[in-house]
Amino acid sequence: MSAKSLISITDFSKEEYLKIMHLAEDFEANPNQKLLQGKVIATLFFEPSTRTRLSFETAINRLGGKIIGFSDSSSSSVSKGETLHDTIRMVSNYADMIIMRHPLEGSARYASEVSSVPVINAGDGANQHPSQTLLDMYSITKTQGSLDNINLFLVGDLKYGRTVHSLLMAMLQFKDPIFNFIAPPELAMPNEYKILLTSKGIKYFEHTEFTDIINAADIIYMTRVQKERFIDPVEYEKVKNVYILRDAMLSNTKENMRILHPLPRINEIHTDVDSNPKAYYFTQAKNGVYTRMAIIAHLLNLK
């Protein structure tokens, strides 16, 4: 790697996580800081994105930077057969940083090895989504006051869900997390993560239902079942509506409990939850702007 990049959530230390939390708080209090004046950031989205792309672009604009790139690979030379290697080599000549989403696992790590400028992984297949994890951590910090002693309920697609994989890895750095995995057998948390938790003596529990147990949760992290990760549409149809969170289910949950979701939701959170003060997912998305401002500022040593 030619420059400090953020490809996996484990590329940052616990101290860097806490620095990002502090910087995000600073940017939330004062969101227009022209630290990127005179700098160009490339956003290369080989895969569709709304929140991630727009919040990164908002972050760059609020920091005073310029944006180049594409939101659809069909409008780039990739459609002519250009390799990822050549695309990254070329774009790193034009920009001070590359933010990339790509459908192939490992593509972001490869890009960081080719690039002469920092690369931020905005999602590589079912692998990692570290900037989402950092905004999730900022949301937990804001709502719980700490990242220690959190009882975290991860619900839905735990097999392909890159957001839950990254969040699990980050929360290992903090004191006494408890994980509750709620998923159908077809979408269970992969064994390597459970083996890691066991090796570290961290408690986790697996469930196929969650109605009777959510009163213990500090954070309920809902995920959608990702149709695009399924080869067999019949398998997707079997599990797509397996968990739907409704307002009536929240009546006896903790006062401090908050519901997170990386979005977009399909129907795993009923709209009747939206008016509940424990629904935090839209504010969580807003937190993404401040957190991504913090990541950019940190990687470019701007603050």
C-alpha cells in the first residue's frame, strides 16, 4: 500500500476508532470546514449506491473538495474492457483519494495496493463496509454513551451482510460486548466469526426467533435480506420476509434501546416503527456524513 487506506475495519486501531468518533462529533457541531480546499476526491461506484455515495459526496462538498468519478460503471471505460488495475492506476494520477464500491470481495484491497493515494472501501461484495461500521459506532456512542458493555442484537442476513461482519470485528475492541445473532439457518453468521468470538471468550447466542428476547437489547441492528447475493431466487423467496420488526414488539424494550439499520429497508422494519423514539435509522444515515468527513480528514492528515 502506498498510502494509509481504509479497506477493512481492522485497518484502524481502537485509538483510531475513538479519534474518528471525536472528529465526527466535531464535524457534527461545525459541518462546514473547508479542509479539502484545492483537493480532488474520486468516487468510483461499480455497484449501485444511494446513501453511501451521497453521504460521501456531501462530506466532500462540506469539506470544500471537488469530486470526480462515476456512479455507474457502464459510463466508464470498464464497459470497454479496462481492468480494475488500469482504472485505479489512472484515477490515482488525477485525485488525492479514491472512494470505491465494487461487487467483488477483495477488490478494494487490490485497489489500495495499486493506488498511489489513499483508498476508502465503500463496500466490496459481501466482505466489508468499514465506513458504515464507523458511522454505526458513532450512532451507538451517541445513543448509549459508550461502546463498552453493549448487548447487540444482529437480525436478518448475517451470512452475506458485510455491515454486520465489520461491526462485529470493531466491537471486539471494546469491553464486554454481548452478541445475539438472529437469523434463519440459511443466513446464519459464518462459523469463522463464531470461532473468533469463542477464542476471545466473548459471549454470543444464536436464535431463529427474536420476539421474546429483544427486551434485553441495547441495540437492535436490523438488516435486509439481500436479493442480489442470492443465485437461486427460490432460496431468496423462502427467507425474504422471515423477520419484520413492528412497533407493538417494542413496548417492553429498554428505554435506551435504539434500532439501527444500514438501509435501504424493504419490509423488515414496518413503517409503524418510524414514529417510535427508539427508531434511529434515519438519524444513523445522517451520522454517516459526519463520520465520513472524519474518515477523510484522518486519512489525509487534515485534522
